[in-house]
Amino acid sequence: MHNPIVHIYTDGAARGNPGPGGYGIVMEWVGTSYKKEFSQGYRHTTNNRMELLAVIEGLKKLKKPGTPVLVFTDSKYVADAVQKGWVFNWEKKGFRDKKNPDLWQEFLKIYRQHQVRFQWVKGHNNHPQNERCDALAVAASKGKRLLVDAGYENSSV
């Protein structure tokens, strides 16, 4: 079987921004009924970090290198950084004066292992998978066992 294309829907949330946050992911293998959901909450983080972390965690779930992936995000921050090539310029400059360098470096590492394209979707616009990701992210941010976002809490951001 050839590598089926994977759709990864992602969303991040932070209540207070910064504040308790979480991400939600819905993964679908196109042409199959296979679907998985993931979410995780963090005690203190930002919305942008959760948006980006959702993408990273979704890509990490892919088992085969070179998988064709279409990532759906309602984050202009994430979509534009990749689609407009900003993140590659940031990388060349060592992420100097950029927020979230830890996550962007992690993103680039996993991004380069697959064939990743991005599709921006308008948030809160009755897009079923995006709405589901939003619900997962918000619920995760309200969870009892929130993780520490060390990259945020230990930085001077």
C-alpha cells in the first residue's frame, strides 16, 4: 500500500494568554475510516505555543518518513511562518529575537521528515474538525493534570 495522504487538523488554546493552555489534534487518513484524536493541557503557556505544539505533536505521530501530510490550522502565525518561508529565515538567523525558538526548531526537525503542506482555515467557522480540535484544546487546558511547558516557563519570554 502506498503512503496515503494524512490530514492533520490542529488547534491550540490558552486561557488568559498566557495562562493554562492546551492543544487538540484530529488525524485522518484520506480514503480510509481511520481517525485519531489527541490532546494535552499545560499549566502556563501561550496560544501561539499551543497552536505550534499541536502541529509538532501531530507530525510526531506519523510513523513513516516521507508521509504526505496536509495540516489544517486556524493559526495565521503558524501557517504564514511556513507558507511564506519566514521560519526558514528565522532559522538562518538563529531565531534571534523570535518567540518560541525551542518549538520552531523542533517543528523544523519533524517537518523535514515528511511532505508537509499547510491549509489555513478560519477559526470558529463551523469547520467540523477544527471545531473538534478547539473543543479538545479547551478541555485539555481545563484538565486536572496539566504539564509544564518548560520552553515557556523556563524562558525569559
